[in-house]
Amino acid sequence: MAALTLREMLARSPVMPILTLHDAQVAGDLAQALVKGGIKVFEVVMRTPQSVAALRAMREATPEASIGMGTLLTAEDVHTARQAGAQFGVSPGLTPELAAAIQATQFPFLPGVATASEVMQARAWGLKELKYFPAQGAHGAAWIKDMSGVFPDVLFCPTGGIRPPDIPAYLALPNCCTVGGSWVVPPERLKDRDWAGITALAQQASAFGAP
């Protein structure tokens, strides 16, 4: 089976959980709980010593999911993510160093943008799937809507402070098919290994994509 494009991966779930994992031993069970709830794309952030091991465990436990690694800031981070088995990368912004590493490896990548100029720069590097960050709750929907006429070929994935009531406004836009959020996996539920509770939240998140 051919590898999915980044746009195809993002379209798999209306909500992409953003996961900060401190214990790789729970990662496989967490991934299975999310997939059971209908979420098939998620991002593990590279902010803890356990993040690489956690991503590997999730890839092994849920080969049917599309799992990315986030907060990639350097070319070395891109290499680490690819070695860990990440299927795509995510960053809060974009630098020439990052762009060069992405182009050299053809690694599916979701860089952060916050202005029209940054969108233009990303497009110049051949990147047309972009993270709008910080979306600041519901406020980012108006910005993404404004960008649809200017950059009709760009797909945005907003993240940053987005809660469930904000999601329909984003998903109604033609240039947004998924939003990122950490609320799907509350730290207390992860600590308690409340897999049923996380699956229920994943079902709530995946329901936003129902027709």
C-alpha cells in the first residue's frame, strides 16, 4: 500500500490529539484507546526524554494509525523523528535549516505559520499543509477563512487553545479538515490509565467529522 500524503493523513480524523508523554510504557495502550475511539492521527511532542520511545511503542501498537512527532526545531530533530518511525513532522514555525532538511528527506511536514507572509514563505518551499499557531481558541477561524481566497491550495490545521465548542467553526471552512488539541487526553486520565475514559473522549472528538 502506498504511503499516505500528509493531506490524506490529516483528513483521517477531525481532531488530532497533541500528546506529551512522560512514560513510554503507557504509550501503546494510549494509542489503542485513541484508535478504538475513532482517532487515527495524532502527534507526539518531542518535549520529554520518553517521547521517542513512546512514538515507537505507538507505531508498534497501532500500525493502522498515522503518528507524527512535534516540536521539531532543527534538522537533527527531523532526523530523530524519522529514525523513530514518525510518519510526519510538526513544528511551531519554519526556518531555512528546517526547510532544507524537509526537502532533502521528502519528510511530510506540518510547519507552523501565523501570518500571510509566513504562508507565502512555506509555499515557496513547497509546503502547502500548514499549522496555524496559535489559533487562540475560536479566534483563528476568521483568519483561516480569510486565507482561503488568497491561498486556495493551502490546507490549515489550527492548534493552540482550541476546545470542543470551537471545532465546528473550523471544520466548516473549506481549507481546514482537522484541528489539533490536547484535551482529548487529559493528564489525569493518562496518569490513572483510564483507557475507557480516553476512548470516550476520542469518540467525542471523532464525532465532529460525522456528516
